[in-house]
Amino acid sequence: MDPIQSLHWILFLPLVSATCIAFFLRRQGSIAAWLSTATAFSIAGLALNLLLTTDGKIGWHHDLAKLGEISLGFGYLLDANARLMLFVVTFVAAWIHLFSIGYMQEDEARGRFFGGLSIFMFSILGIVLADNLLMTFIFWELVGFSSYMLIAHYFDKDFAAAASKKAFITNRVGDLGFILGIAFCLHHYGTLNFEALASVSTFQGVPIIVGLLLMCGFLGKSAQFPLHVWLTDAMAGPTPVSALIHAATMVAAGVYFMARVSFLLAPEVLQWMAVSGAGMAALAGLCALAQTDIKKSLAYSTLAHLGIMGCALGLGHPELAVLHMAMHAFFKATLFLGAGSVIHGCHHEQDMLKMGGLLKKMPITAATFIAATLSNCAVPFFAGWYSKDAIIEAAWHQHHYAIFTFLALAALATCIYSGRMLRLVFLGQPQSKNAEQAHESPWTMTTPIIILGLGYAIAAGFAADAMIPASSRQVIEKPLQEMAFHLSAPSTWVGIFALTFGLLGSLKFYAIFPGRDSLQVFSPQTYKLLEYRYFDHAYGWYINHIQRRLAEFIAFLDLLVINGLAVRWIAGGFTAAIGQLTSRTFHRGQARGYALWITLGTLLIIWFLLAR
Amino acid sequence: MPDGLFIFFAALTLGAASLLVLSRNAVTSAMGMILTLVGVAADFFLLDAYFLGVLQVLVYAGAVMVLFLFIIMLLSDSGESSTAYPWKQATLGLAIFFFLAAGVFWLFLWSGALPHTAAGATPPELSANPGEFTTSAKSFGRLLYTKYLLPLQISGFLLLVALVGVVSLSKEPKNEVP
Amino acid sequence: MENTTLAHHLLLAGLLFVIGLTGVLVRRNLLVVYMCLELMLTAATLALVAFSRFNQTMDGAVFVFFIITVAAAEVAVGLALIVALFRQQKTVQSNELNTLCD
């Protein structure tokens, strides 16, 4: 099969699957589940095949509409970044589909869930393959929709419905900037095609505003400061969704997109992204300490890693950001799936303080979770180590010492919350009945965790050369070489300090008070500070006191001017006058009368035509 | 001066049409309509459109008018004939008719908008050129399945829609308002 | 046939059309009005056939074919409507059907 053909298959198979499920299989949950999973595995195979057999840039474009000079089209652009992303998305997604079969076993609405996963696959692959901004935007919105649909899977629960709305609306705020950025691009450069933009922008220069506006989309989708508030709430969705969408792929799509249009970002924009990303990484890392819900804690961890990726973009290393995104996708998916397995095993208990001692009860889950955690902490030769330390190193080498400090703090915080999680969930004694009765999950759930966790989170480190295919080498080779060269660099010291002090320290620290959070016991103020609801409060205040006032004012204006003056007085008076006039002549309720008027009108037209 | 057959059938057509409009009995009107349609079919024959003439008689005079008569019998409404003859209506109608007929005469005979061409040579029975006027039904088929394939499909679909529509319209409403 | 020109046929078609139109305008019985409508359609087909014959092209005649199809469908639906109307209002006199006006 030639590459373009297999790209067509990759993009449209999930759509076909979603359509089939939506129309025929909503009641047959198990058939829908297997159909969706089979689709995911076949496109993962196709993507792997593409990754191993093709090289260089592959492009395909089909114009859908031509408006004057501007052509709007549909097309693929498969370069090294896209290839890596394609592989990561399809591979992770395939295993998460398999995991979902076990996890959603008892759910009534499995058909809807798997249909949602398929439509999500279609949308995210559209973003990955898109060769122009407009197509990216369309699929971007589709991703937003499918995320909304999947967060609201338990829509009869208030918190899930509210969380889905929050995610959707927050994303809209970012997307407003995004579409303005697209419009500005079209106005300024006259094209939306990535390759054309790349060549035009090199000799025309880049206005700051383009980068700023396009960044808005990234801020929303990748949950960057200040639009990060939705991600932790999005954990209301089923755990596989959190793993797939809100940890591994969708939130990373923003990073991928920024890497794709990195030539459109002015230095000032990059500066902002680096600083805010690093700041957010440190803040979110610390906030993860004050969450007792295992999924929310992981969500803050995701925020921290997204901040690190944003920082890498800002430092001018899009390839490092994409590498970290790929690594993060694997270990974070493993962590979430592990958390899902734990939650499933503990009869839907999500509070970490009520778990404990699961190492013996769920050995497979525990082993993979620990491996992924070590990768998350960037232990040497685990996957996370390759990318994360390279980013910290890059900050040091560019003499951004503030950013370096923030990133080091983030690394330390990562180790601490990872240690806390391991201690609370897997070590010690069970703290509740649910945890005592925990059991290992079925094979559909453990296989994906083993594959993703052991097979990649660890192996990616040991055999990066073998695991990372040849075509992506050009993206990855450079950071790897830098890594080897600077093994004695500051980042190494940061890593060693964070690991010894953070990971081991927190393992000890959280063992002091079983069943309670040690930090909360020692310093309730700090704990409360880290619970981090300021942005929610601030946005709530803004919407209540400013937005609502404005809306009420506009509604009042509408009532007065549009409804009152224009509609009631002017238009209403006019029609009333005409109505009084015509109801006596035209509208007398006789069909023949109407026919007569029609005849007269026709004759008038004929006369007019003949008289010309 | 046109030839005799045309004059005869034109007179028949117009007379029957007048009967249709003037008669107060719906059944008589329907009879007039049938006669009109037969007259038009005859005119089709005079124009060498034999296939269409046959079709006209079959579809219109046959099927459609039977349907009409059937409905007239079903409804058996004789409200109009019970009252006095509506002279006012008739006068108005005549006025409208003469006004419009004058317009038609002016347009087709005296305005000079039409060339006074006689019919060309007798059309061939079948021609190799699909667009040329022929007398055989075969050329209809050829055009219908080449140039007019899409309209043909659409009209088939239209018939289907009409069928479904008629079925749903004529179903007895479940809770009829008294 | 040599003496019958296009104008004669069109005249016949036009007069038929005008008779039908007059009927539509003055008659009250919906069934008769409907027949008059059909008469107008037939007049149009006559004109089309005449044009087709005198221009030596087939298209007009094919068009008549479609008009007959559409008219058949229209008659079926229209009569069903009249029957449904009669069921509800117990009349087919158009001057008594003015519920919307009151």
C-alpha cells in the first residue's frame, strides 16, 4: 500500500467505526467495544508500518474550495515530528482501547463510550496529519467535542456534567484566539498551508501577534497557564479517557501543534512560553502534593509535564518538546491505566489515603506503576530521564537561571509527589475495607499496562536506538548526543539531589501517619495553600461580578433598543399599518382571491418581459 | 388556413374545455375533461408525437380521470347546483376569459413574436442523431437514459414520495376531532 | 398539415390555458378547480410538443414525458389532500374553507 493510501485508511477507519457504532451498535456494547479496539489496533499497525518504511516528508493535498487567491483544502503533511506523534497516538490508544474493554465491563453505555473513543481517534489523527491551519482548526474543535463527550460520560452525575462544561468553555476561550490567529495569518501571508507559511515567514518576518494568537489555542488545549483550570476537573471522566485524552494525546496535541508552527512564533512569545511553562511546572508539581484523589494528583503531574514541554518550546527546542511529549505519553498513560486498575481493584475507591498495601494484592499493577513512576521522576536510563533532563540542561546552557531554578523545583516536586503516591497506595497497611479486598485486574487490563509500562517506559531508556525508529532519529539524535556530552552537567546534580532527597525522603515522610496526610498534619496552612482553588475562585468572581453584569447590561440594551424600539415600535408599527390596509383588500380568506392576485402578478411580469 | 383535422380537433378540445368550466355538475365537468384530453392527444398525433399521444390517453384520460371520477363519487358533493345560477361569477369569468384570450391572440398572431413557419419535412421514423425529432418511442428511451438520466431518477423518486405521501394522507386519523 | 403553422398550435394551447385559468379563478368546487389546473398543465405540454416538432428536436417532447409523470404524482397527492380536507371540513367548496381567516 502506498503511504498516502495508508494515511487515508488511518484517518478514516476510526470515523467509519464511530459511524457504525453511532448508527447500529449503541445497544450492543460488547460488539462496539471490539470493533473500536480492532480499528485502533489496525491503525496502530498501519502507523508502525509507515514509521518503519517511509522517510522524509510526505505530502498530499486536495483543494476543497478556491476563494479568489485563497485555497482551502484538505491534506496530509507527514514529517519526522508527525511520524513520531502518529506512532505514539495510535500505539498508546490501541492499548488503552484494550484496557477499556476490561475497565468498562459493567458500564451500560459502553457503545457510546467506544464510539466516543473512535471519534476522538479520528479527530486527533486529523490534527496530526493536517497540512494547513484550517484543517487543524476543524479537527481541533472535533477533539474538543469528543473530549467534552467523554468527560461527560457519567452525565447523570452533576460533577461530571459541570466538569465537561468547564473543559469545553475554557477551550473555547483559547480557540477564539486560535481562530483569530488563523484569520490574521490568512490576511498577512495569504496562505494557511504549513510549508508555504514556513517559506514565506522566513523572509517576511513574523509579527508578535500571530504567535500570541496561535498560542491561545495551545494554552487552552494543552491546559497551560492561565487556562489550565479545566484539566484537573476533567478527571471526572472514565479513567481510560483520562489516560488517553487528558494525559497522553490530546493535551500533547497543543505541544505538537506549536512545534509544527514554531516558525511563526516571535522571540517574545517564546520567552513568555518558557517562563510561564517553567513556573507552571513548579507550581503544579507542588499542588499535586495536596490532592488525595489519585487521578487528580496525576492530573497535576500532567500539568507539570505540560509546563515542561511548553518551556522546552519556549527555549527554542521544539524537537525536545516533542520527544518529551512522546516519552510522557507512554509513562503517563501507564500511570493512569495503573491508577485505573487500582481504582477498579479497590471497587471504585479513588482516595489515596484509603488505599495502602496494594503491592501484594496487585503485583502486576504495582510493578508497572512503579516503573512508570521511576520514569516520571526521571531516574537515569528510564524514558523520562532522556527528555526531561535535556530540557533542564537546555535552560542552564541558555543562561536562563530563573527558568532553570523553576524546572529544578519541578523535578524535586515530581519526585516528592511520586514518592507520596507510591507510599500511600502500594506500601504500608490497607486503610479501608475496599483496599483489603483488592484484587488483580483481568488480562485485558493488565496486558496494556505491561506493554506500555515495562515494554516502553523502561525499554525506551535502555534501547532508545532500537525503540525509536530510524525516521524519527533526526529529531531525537541531537538531544541524545547533548545528553551524553553533558552527563556531568548541572542537570545531573539536580536529578541526583531530587531523587535521593525527594523520592526517598517522601517515602519516609508519608509513612509517619498511616491513614492521614503527613503534610496536612504537620502544616495545615501549607496544605491548604497547595489545594489551589485560587484560579477557580478568581474566574468565578470574574464571571459573577463582571461577565454577568456585562451580560445583564447587554440584555437590557437588547430589550430596550432592539426589542423595544426596533421590533415593537418601528417594525411592529409598520406591519400593523400594512396589515390593517391589506387585510381588507388581499387577505379575505378566499382561495380564489389569492389565485386572482397571483394571476395579476404573473401578467405583470409577462408584460414587463414583453415590453423590454 | 390550417387543415380540416386540426380545426375539427381544436374545436372539440376548446368546446369540451368550455363544458368543463361551465357545467355545474362535477361529473359532467369530468366528462368534458376527458374529451379535452382526447382532443389534445389527437393534436399530439397531428404533431407526429404518436408516443406522447398514446401516453396522454393512457395516463390522463385513463388513469387520472378515473381517479377524479372516483373521488367525485366518493365525496358526492352537490352544493353548487342547489343554489341559483351565479350570473355574477359567470360574467366575471367571461370578462377575464376575453381579456386573457385577447392577450393570447395578440401575442401569437399579431405581435410578430412568432415566425409563421409551417412544419418542416415529415420527421424520420428513427434517426442516428439522438437530438433529432423522430416518431418512434425508441428515441425517447435513448434520450431518457442518456441526457435525462438524472431527471428520470428524480421523477422516479418523486413518484415514490407521492406514493408514501398519499398513503400517509389517506390513513384514518386516530383521534378524529368531531 | 402544410398549412398548420406553429402559431395555430400555440393559439390552441394558449386558449386552453386561458380557459383553465378562468376556471381556476371562478369555480368554487375544489375538484373542478383541480381539473382546471390539470387543463393548464396539458396546455403547457401541447405548447412544448409543438415547439419540439417545429424545431425538429426531441427535448421538448421528453420534457412532456416528465410533466406527465409529475402531474400524475400531483393528482394523487392533491386528491388525497382534498379527501383529507373533506373528512375534516365536510365540504369541498372553496368559499367555505376560510377557517384561517376567522
